[in-house]
Amino acid sequence: MGNYSFSKNERLLKRSQFVNLNRSGKRVHAPHFVIILKENGLGITRLGVTVTKKTGCAATRNRIKRLVREYFRLNKAHFPQGYDVVIAAKKDANKLDYWDLQRELNNVKFS
């Protein structure tokens, strides 16, 4: 796959991975997102996305997850290498389109 793929080994899929990150990861806040980071020792960056029911109906939550995954796919270089990253959407994230999301996440400083 090319550099713009989002393969299965780049995803956080298990609940235990999310819980571990939630307990001991570093948190970075943005207006519509909370980004949780922790070094994974694998050399690749892995992404997990969470969106609560407070954000909206299932279609709205899925749309936000698709937008975040697309941002990650196109901007992997923006994320620190060798980290697990969880992006949790806050309540008002449903009002964002892709360009607003991109602008907001580009302004996040991960270090």
C-alpha cells in the first residue's frame, strides 16, 4: 500500500488498547477534540477514534469518525512516529466539516 493507506496494523481495535491509553496517555485538548497519546514502541503510529452518543445519532458519529480517519490517512506526517493516538470527539464536533477539522487538528502541538 502507498503512504496514503490506512491499514489494519495502523488501527487501535481492542478495548484494552483504548483503556490503557486512556489511563496513562498524555492528553492534548483542542476546541472540538481531546487527543490522547502514548508511545507504543512499535515504530508505527496507530489511530483510534471515539465519539460519544452526546455528539448525535449513529450517522453523525460515523461521519465524524470517517472525517478523522481521512485526516489521519492524509496527514500521517503531522502525528509523532511510534505513538498510539486516540482522538475523542467532544459534543459539538458534529458541526465541523472536513476543512474545519483539518484546520483545528493542524494547530494541535503534540510535543
